Amino acid sequence: MISLELARRLAHDAGVLWEPATGDRFVIDTANLADEVFWISNLTIEPQHFADQTVLGFNGTTEWALDSVSLDQSLWLPREDQLRALLGDRLESLRRVGDGWQVTYAAGDGTRHTLTDSDVECAYARALLTL
């Protein structure tokens, strides 16, 4: 799973926007809850739209004293397929190298770059951060 540090950098430094959808993972980015990973599901947590704001509504979760949390309090933890989609046509290859994953991708100027990380989602995220 992508690290919180990389997820924060994607959101804040790279400006990656999140459109919450069923199956997405996220944390509530506060010291007390950052270790708790949540998944959006039509049964328990769902995006709710009010005027120009989206909040994540917690439905029937008695173990949490939460009704909803705003997107600016949440940190999206994109999955491998979502990170691949964000790289789009720039992604050239992914291959296993020893204990890690090697991602080769093209930059906007046509140069090729290769990054290696022990976690495939982190490798994709690092590639996105260089674009």
C-alpha cells in the first residue's frame, strides 16, 4: 500500500485530485486516526454531495463516533490500478527486479526514467511525483 508520506505529496505537491468512488481507500489525516484505513462502500462509507462540497458519510458505523468527514480532512490512498491510470500513456513498463518493482516511464520532454521501490504502488507514486 502507498505510504502516507507519498499520498500527502501526491495530494499537496503534485495536485492530484480525488473523486471519491466505491472501493477507494483513505485515512482521516490526523494524528489519532492516520493509522486507520477506511474503504468507501455503498453500505458504510459513501461520498455525499452538498452544494459545492463532497463529504464522506459514515452510515451505521456504531464503533465510530463519526457522521461525516470533509475531503480536506481525508487523505486518498490510491490503488495500483488508479496510479497506473494517472500515469496514463507515459507508463512504459513495470517489472520485478530482485525484491522491488521497477517502473519505466516517459517524461513530458520525451526522456525515459526508471525508478525502483519495494512497493509497486510507491514506485508508481514516485514516478507521478517527478512529472
